[in-house]
Amino acid sequence: MNEVLVRSARRVRAVLPARADFAVMARDPRRDLLAGLTVAIVALPLALGFGVSSGLGAEAGLATAVVAGAVAALFGGSNLQVSGPTGAMTVVLVPIVARYGPGGVLTVGLMAGVLLVALALLRAGRYMSYVPAPVVEGFTLGIACVIGLQQVPNALGVDKPEGEKVLAVAWRAVVEFTQAPNWTAIGLSLGVAAVMLAGARWRPTVPFSIVAVVAATVLVQVFGLRGAAPIGELPSGLPAPSLGFLDVSAFGSLLAPAVAVAALAALESLLSATVADGMTVGQKHDPDKELFGQGIANLAAPLFGGVPATAAIARTAVNVRTGASSRLAALTHAVILGVIVFAAAPLVSKIPLAALAGVLLATAIRMVEVGSLRAMAKATRSDAVVLVLTAGATLALDLVYAVITGLVVAGALALRAVAAQTRMDQVDFRPDLPGEHSEEEHALLAEHIAAYRIDGPLFFAGAHRFLLELSEVADVRVVILRMSRVTTMDATGALVLKDAVQKLNRRGITVLTSGIRPGQRQALESVGALALLQHEGREYATTPEAIAGARTHLEQAGLLPTRHRPHPHLPHLPHRKGPR
């Protein structure tokens, strides 16, 4: 009992922030403060836009950016991550809002926080490295498409049609726009997007998102443009923390959405941290601490009316590019957004929804790395298939199912590629014959003995092809299987080997083996294949010993003349363990 408690305490201590994590905040606070200010300016329109897109309103997006951004900065496993509401999370939340309402979303966020903390304590963060690059690229492409489609109603200035599927909702919005065009809204959204995209190429360091949003808001207010609906009234401050939304009876029905949200938060946060590490020198995140920080952030955000949060790749990239070196920058970003909530809520409330839609449209476009997609599609046909399927599943299903689909397909294709490496080649055994032999004896041995070398893994994905090849062995009296190059073997491979040996035995063909590795013996023994191979001394340590045994077998069968002086160094050994 004490050992369990000690082990549990160690796991908890391992995911908590250490003193060294905060000591780096004092190295260059000026650069971190400036980086935090820049990120806050970039994050403000994104937080508002994603809050509106989620269905809980702009105030929920701001609360998430402030609370989750601060908590994740303090408890996360990366010095550079910036957390808050994201487009990927919004994609998952829209159907949850439609089905369970705002209270359901807050409950899902709380449950997802618990799951993320559990994943951190189970040290699940390291498994992120097993997600293939085509799955990540397809996932990102699908998210970008969904975010763009989600903005169509606000960009066109129409009320959001009912429905959960973004393609159907976007199409209905287009139909509604054609019946009563709103040129003000579409002009604002396209103008903001164009300014952001062109500005990013011209001056990448300037936060053109806030410049474009301010310009659009001023235009609407000065000229009194119609058809540009504003965000609406915002509270001047964060609400008091509350658990009033919690409905314990709904936990069962909300478990599946909570798992989806937790999976997405883990995936996007660890992916963002990996990207941040790659953009810097000397920075390396702790995946388990990062999961813990995101879990605590998602436990805190719902208490203040915030939506589930995750690390944001776009904001993290801005943070790194502006020179951030510690978590002080992300903490500063959250504090500045908090000040804006308290001091500038009346001004923020006048921002047109169409302008925020333009911000998110530009964000979606910038998420798509055309060069990366082209390289991935050209790499191999399997990579292209996985990328397209993952992106398509993101649009047609949801993000978690999309990742699962991508992983399953990628795994199946990888297994097929590995299985294709398994080869069984007939080899000339005569160079390994002990002693001297006449040409006539060589010919007799070659007539009655066939030697095959198995290369690669012998497991479930490719074992049955091996069975077919081995069962079709030519009409000989002895088959020698050289096993020293078998890299791995599972129960299916051992069973297939056993079946092949039994089929050959029924045809009157004796099977001898050589070079069975110690690591393969357990699989062979578990299915009874080892006992079959060791029957009457048919397993040998090396190929020369197996050849000597095959010759002895043929002599006993009267197919070869008995040699009066066998090779003194290679007697017939019934069984000797050890690799060749």
C-alpha cells in the first residue's frame, strides 16, 4: 500500500511545475512582456471569433483566453505555448452546443479536464510521437476547411441556418444570401481577410488582424453601414466562478463528447508544443506536464463560462517569432486580454461579426501549407491516401473520428509494407556441406534436399502468404528452413509455420530448422510448433548442422550411400539451442 502511495506521489510530482520552470522568467522579462503584448493583439479577434463560432458568444471566447491562457501558462509543459479557444476545438463544440446547450459544453469541458489530468498521470504524452505526419497534415487541412465553412453565414451577413454539418449549413447560408444579398457584410469579411493575407506577406511582424478589425469597425460606425451586425453587449469583467451549470445526471450522455474534446486537446496541444520546439534552439517541452497543464486549464475555464481550450499553433508561432523565451509571455497575453475585458468591453462589443469572420477566413487559409501538402502527397501513394482520407473524414465526420480513421488506415498500410518485406528464398546449401563430396553426391543431395531462407518479420500481416509459398515446395524429401534472419514472430506466424510443417510432413517431407532465435521460442512453444520442430531432433543451431542432419536422414531412408567416415567436427546433433 505504501509503495502504491509513493509511486502515485512521484507521478503527481513529475507533472507539477518545478522551480526551474519559473526561474527562466527572470532572464529577459522585457522581451517576454513585448511578445505577450503582441500575442494578445493577435489573439483578441481570434478569441472573439472562436467564441462566436462555438455558439456560446464572444464573452465565452474571452473568458477562455484569459483563464485557460493563464492557467496553462503556469502549469503547462512548454515555455512557449499560448492556449485559448481554437478553431479545431470550435469544430467539435458546435454539434455539442446544438445537442446539449451551453451547460452541456461547460460540463464537457470540465470532464475533458479530468481526462487530460488522468492522461498526464498515466504518462500518455509520449505516444504523440506515433501519430504519422500525413495524419497531422490531413487533420490540419480538414480543420482549415471546416473553420472556413463555419464563417460563411457571418461572412455573408445571414442568420446561421440550423444544422450540425458545416457543408449543409454553409450551402443553406449561400442560398439565403442569393435571395437577399448583403454586400456590406461580404465586403467587410473579404476586405479584412485580404488585408491580413497581404499584410502577412508584406510585413509579417505587424498584427494586421487587429488593424483590419479596427478599420472595419470604424468604417461601420462612421458611415453607418447597414447589414454589419455587431458582436453585441459584453460583460465588463469575468463572471464569478460557478458550478451552476453542472448536471450530474447528464454525465453518461456527455462522456463520449468529453472523450472527443480531451483527445483533441491532447493532440493539438502536443502538436503545437512540438512545432514550437522545432522553431527554437534549446527548448524542449514535457508532454506529460503539457497534458496536465491543459487539464487544469480546462477544469478552470468552465467555472468562468469559458469553452474547452487547447494550445493554439497560430498564437504559439507568433509568440516564438516575437522572441518569447519563457512562460511569462503567455501569462502576459492572458493578463492583457483580462484588462481588455474589464476596460474596453463597450468598444469590443461594436466589432462587426463579418469582420471577425474575415479574420477566421484568413486564419483558415494560412493554416494550409501548400508546400507541405504537395511534398506529403508526392512522398508515397500510401501517404497521399492517408492525407486525403483524414481530411475527408474531418469534413464528413468529426475530428476525433478523422484522426482515428487516419491512424487505422496508416497502420494498415504500414503493416502491409512491413509484411511485404518478408521473403522466403530458396538457397544453395551445397557450399555449407561439411567435408568433401563428389559431383554425383552433390547432385543426389540437391535432388532430395531444398533449403529456404526466411527474411523479415513472420507475423499476422504476412504469415499466410508465407504458408502458401512453403506449402507449394517442390517434391523433395527434406526441407531445411533457415530461421536466423526472421526479425520478429507472433502467435499467428508461429501457427502458420506449424501448419506448413504439418502439411509438408503429410506429404512425406521432413522439415528441419536452423537458427531459431531465443526471442522466437516463446511464440513457437505456445502454439506447439517448437515441440513439432524438435521431434526426432529436427531443430539445429546452425545451417551446416541441419545439412548434416538432412544427409543422415537420407542415408537412413536408403536414398544416399552411408558414409563410413562422417565429418569429425559436425556430428548429427539432435538438438542444440542458440542462434546461428
